[in-house]
Amino acid sequence: MRLIKGLLVVITSLFLMITLFSLLIPSNVRISRAVVINNTNANAIFQQIVPFENWKNWHPIFTADSATFNRVTKDGSFHILHRQQDIVLDLKDSDSSSIHFLLKLKGANDVQNELVIHSLPAQEAVQLEWRTITHLNWYPWEKFYGIFLDQLTGASYEEALNGLKIFIEGRQGK
């Protein structure tokens, strides 16, 4: 009995220490990736990122044959069914230089996304920056997951931006 009581005290103390330490970790994780697309203008980029239907031309996840696109007209959100997972892109705001949308996955935290277009007229190029903010709950396992979120998701943002670069530059060359 004494052994069990000591073990419970140790486990409870360890859990409390981990929880208190996790409270020091920020609740928001910001990720940013950028790419420079040559020989194009901001309007050509905007035409590819604002209608979500065009993402099937360049985004690696949506170019897969298993991706099915469905627009929901009631609230303006855009549903994509990919490998039996429902991905919802909810457009919040857009203007000629940026687009703001919310990415929703079932069982995951919502991710605020912003695609920002910066014209580089001296280089005849455009820089496209993809910024995300993921809000984490206070749970210790989520906070520790947030530490590795950049390594887990950053590469997919880079891959998508490079896919757009290849698509736009390839189209400009034709």
C-alpha cells in the first residue's frame, strides 16, 4: 500500500510539473513560408489562389486524383474530400494583395491562413508568403505538439508554394 501511495504521489507531481511547464509555452503557433515567382504579376497569382477551385492546378494535396471539390453555397465555405477526410476552406476576406481563410479539419485545431502577395517590380517577380496561426488548447500534450508543428507542417506549405511557382512559371513560358 505504501508503494502504491508513493507511486501515485510521484505520478501526480510529475503531471503537475509537466502541466505547469506547458503553461509557459505559447498558445499560438505561427508558421511562415515564402516563394518568389518570376516573370509574373500579382494579378496572375491572385487568379490562382482566390478561387479555391484553382488549387487543383498546383496544390499537391488537391492535385491527387482522390480529391473531390464541393462548394457550399450557404456559408461560402469550400469542402474538399481527400482520402476520406473532409477539409473545409472557409474564405474570410480577400483583396488584391492578400487572402484570409480558415482551414478546418475534423479532429484538429482550426488554422488561420493568410496568403500575402508582394509585388517586386524591379525584378519582374512576385513574392507570395503563406502565414498560418494555429491556436492550441491548454492541454500539455497540445502545447508540446505545438513545439514541433513547424517541422510537421512547414514542408507542406513550401511544397504547395513551389507547386504554384512551377505552375505559374511553366504557364508563362508557354
